[in-house]
Amino acid sequence: MKKSLVVLVLFVAVELFSTNALAEKSPVLAGVMSGVLPGAGQFYTGHPMKGLTMGTLYVGSMGLVIAYGPWTWEDKQSGFFGDLSEGTSSTTKAIWYGSVAVAGGTWLWSVIDAPIAAGKYNQENFSVYPVFRKGYVGVNLNLKVTL
């Protein structure tokens, strides 16, 4: 009876611990955070340098998108995909197109990477599984703690 009660208490404790937000990182939350602000999901999953890189790339490229956008071009008739040789210099237009590509690519990279990083974090830092051996029943809890 005592063994059954100890095993039950262990399973309940493990279940309560595994639902704690500090124990595991939610891949969905990491993806949403990166969708709102690229790099935020990487900070959440414990990759601050990757998050800082993504955030800086996104903010910097969006600054160039705003500074060199079509609303600043001299020949507004040519539109977004107008002839690069008309009106505004081709360098200005190339900077804008390149910045849009970098901002979009960084956003996409961040949104895809954050849930993957959360899953890896959970695999590497937290695992719970039952152990059944001859004459022994228990729970194996692996938790990596960095101080």
C-alpha cells in the first residue's frame, strides 16, 4: 500500500511540475512571440544572442524600408515594380527592395526557428517517464538546471 501511495504521489507531483510554465517552453507561444516581434521567441527559449541578431536585423531593415520606401521616390507613377532607371536612383530602389527581402526573411526565419528551439529546449532540459523494473516501480525525472 505504501509503495502504491508513493508512486501515486510521485506521478501527481510530476504532473503538476510538468504543467508549470517555467519547466517547459511552449512552441506555440514562442512562435507567436516571434511573429509579433522577431527575436522575442528566441529570448523566450533561452537564445538571447540569436534573438538579438534577429531583432536587430528586422528593426534595421524595417528602418531602411521606411526611409527608402516608394512614397519617397520622385517618379511615383512607376509604382513598386516600375522601371529602376526612371526617376529616383536605382540605388535607392535597390536598397528598398533588398530591405523588404531582409525584413521578410528575418521575420520568417524567426517564426520558424522559435518553435523548433522551444521543442529542443524541452527535449534537452526536461523529461519525465515511468520506470518499471523487476520489483521496482518509479518515475524518472530529468531536469537540467543552469545556475
